[in-house]
Amino acid sequence: MIVYRSEVPLTPPQSSPESHGLLGPDLEPEIRIPRHCPAAFLASIPKCGGCQELILDRFILKVLDRTWHAKCLKCSECSGQLSDKCFARNGQVFCKDDFFK
């Protein structure tokens, strides 16, 4: 598993996210992309191999030549989140236990 830092510069809000209700369901600040962003800029932001959404996180996981949100990289068999190691077979990602079944 390779972890990359995102090269997309993101500007945090001027005041705390809590005061503006910008916390999402996972208690992380939501990042909103202005509508006037050039198409070339939007095309440069990687999409997640799991949820197909843009990855605006600080870190990007790269597994099986696809990019992933950390929360979306899950075992294909048990759906457990893969945060340390993962194993791949036939284009699918597995935890150690399910890979060696």
C-alpha cells in the first residue's frame, strides 16, 4: 500500500468548522469546491476507486493502480477497513485473513 500526500492545495475556512456547521457525518470538515473551478483543475483531482468521489483528503492511498479514500479501502470479503496492510487477487483487495482462506 502506498500513501501519497495530496498535491491539491486546500484552503481551510477562516474560522472553525464547528461554528459554521461544516462538519460532515464522520466529524471531518467538509471541503466544498467552488463552481467556477476550471475543468482542467477538477480533472486533476483523483477519484476514489471505492466510492468514485473526488479525493480531497490530505492523504491518498494508491492500491492496484487506483486511488482510494482511507475510509473506502475495505476488504472485498469481510468489508473490514484496511488501514495497515492489504492483499490483492484478481483485482480485488483483501485483509490478510480473507486472502489466505
